[in-house]
Amino acid sequence: MNAESTYSYSYDELQDKWQENSPNFNEIKPNKIQCALTLLDQIIDKEKQNDDDYKKQMAASPNIKDWEKSIGESWTLFHLKRLKELLK
């Protein structure tokens, strides 16, 4: 996913989008947790991209110590994923 082509929705925009696209009025409106999960997915996608870019940079480094940094996921990405699990 390309960061420049990604559009991020605010909570209010998600609520407006739901109202515009809702086929019937009996449909359950997304709650704050569902909206938070949607926004969290966008943050995770962006952090994955940043993490991948960093790993490529570290793997290309001539310094052997930097190679170790290209393994695994970043602290931020790890904790964002755990937060998503907690919200589900």
C-alpha cells in the first residue's frame, strides 16, 4: 500500500459515510470501538510501511550491527497489533 494513495478517515467522516451508504435504517450504526478499529488499521498499515522501509535500509547497511535491526517488527507495530487485539 502506498502512503500517498491512502486516505485516512476521521471518526466524524466514518459516521457520515455510514449514514450516506446505509441501505436500511434498521442497520446497526458502527460504535466507537468499530470506528477505532478502522482507524487503528490505517495506523497499522502506515507503521508496517515505515517498518519495512527501515528494515530495507538496515539490511542494506554495510555495518553488521545494523543487520540485526532488519529482523522482526518494530516496538510500535507490535504494540499497535496488541491494542487491536484488545479492542476486538
